[in-house]
Amino acid sequence: MSANLETYLDWRDYYELTKPRVVMLIVFTAIVGMFLAVPGWPGATALLFGTLGIGLAASSAAVFNHILDARIDIHMLRTRGRPLPQGRVTERAALRFATFLGAVSMFILWFIVNPLTAVLTFASLIGYAVVYTVFLKRATPQNIVIGGAAGAAPPVLGWTAVSGEVHSSALLLFLIIFVWTPPHFWALAIARKDEYAKVGIPMLPVTHGEAYTRLNILFYTILLVLITIVPYLTGMSGVIYLCAALVLDVTYLYYSIQMWRDPDDLELPMKSFKFSISYLGFLFAALLIDHYFLIQISI
């Protein structure tokens, strides 16, 4: 009985290392990229193995992130309960796990999907696990802006998995996530400012103060609103997407304006952070629904 419980806990710890909630959002945006790349069904091979390969690569990057951040995670309330800081998984075991996930993902993407997707996915993995986590995160308060490129790649990866090319529409999806990332993460950084300061991570609220960060969140949210209208203006999407985007944009803009106007409301940053996750999910769902609605009315 105890042996079975220990195995279960081990499994849960390794699963936690992959940051499943983050990976699910990454995989979802990649799948949307796959479906938007073609007017019909993207094909079982690209859909199944592309999703699997991208998901495994994202999981590998998450585990590498856990390994590299383990020494600061122990000092932060939000992260101290993770498997590595608590010693439930050793760094060596986590490294083997991350390497295995990364190797399998590259094999699948290179040999079953296409080499371009494999190369771009590998670049994204290195961008997040090494460039962002090792260098940018500790070097500059613009870490999340520059490093956001790696997190914005999944729709492009999904698109190339199906089409074998990088299309301008895929880059527009990339741009949406790229601009969404700073206001999304800075809201969390405000809520956890003291913890980041304690471990010496130069997040924007730590280095430039909360007022400056709130103003930047508002600026990026306005920029995001403008960019999310572009798919409609370019004919990439239709009225269904536009209506959904406007509702989501107004709500997100409300949170950002309130954060800027009312710095004394300590709950707003986390509310904004949580909404931003739903925002991105619903926005990409609207893109997908609108895409197939346009196909149906054109038949």
C-alpha cells in the first residue's frame, strides 16, 4: 500500500514539474494555429504528432525552468512547495526527465512532422529554458518582454506543423501573444513584488516601482487591443471573432485602467493576472470558431 502511494506521489511530482496548466494553454494555441493554417481538417498526422511533439517540448522547457530556478524557488511563497525545493525530486532525476522529454519531442517533430517545426520548437525551448531563465530573468527588468518571444511561438509551431511554412497570419498570432505576455506577467510581478525583490530578480515593479509598472501594463493592454483587431481588418477572421475580441478587450482594458487608477486595491493585480489567462484562451477559441464559420458560409 505504501509503495503504491509513493509511486503515485512520484508521478504527481514529475507531472507538476511539467507545469501542466501552462502547457495546456501553449498546446491549445498551437492547435488553433494548426486549424487556422488550412481551410479544412489539418490531417491526423500533423494534428496528433504535432500536438504531442510541441507539448513534450513545452513540458521539457518547464522542467528545465524548475531545475534552474530551484535555488530561488525555495525563498518564494508561490514556488517553495514545488517538488525540487522540497526535495521530492532530485535535480539529477529532473534533468534526466527534461532531457528525455526534449529528445522525444525533437524525434517526433523532425521525423514525423517536419524539420522546420522541429528547428523552431527547439529554438523556442532554448529561448525559454536557457536564454530567458538563465540570462534575461536575472539581467534586466525587460526580461519578460524579450523572453516573451519564446512563449509566443506555439501558434507558429502549430501552423508550420501543418503547412511546412511560416505564414504572415501565423506571425500575427505570435504578435498577439507576444504583446499579451508583459501585462499578463507584470500583474503577477506586482502581486509578488516583495518575493522577487527578496531573491534578487529584477522584475519591473522591483526596479522601477509599481506606479511605472501599472502604467506600462495599461500601455501594453492598449497596444494589445489594437493588435487583436488586426485579424479582422486583414480578413483573417470575421464578425464572430471581432465581437468576442471587443468584449474581451474592453474587460481587460477595464482591469488595466483600474490597476492604474487605484493602486491601493491590492487584489486587482491577481484578478487581472487570472483574467488574462482566460482572455487568451477565449480569444484563440473565438479565432477557431470564426474560422470554421467562415468556411461554412463560403461553401
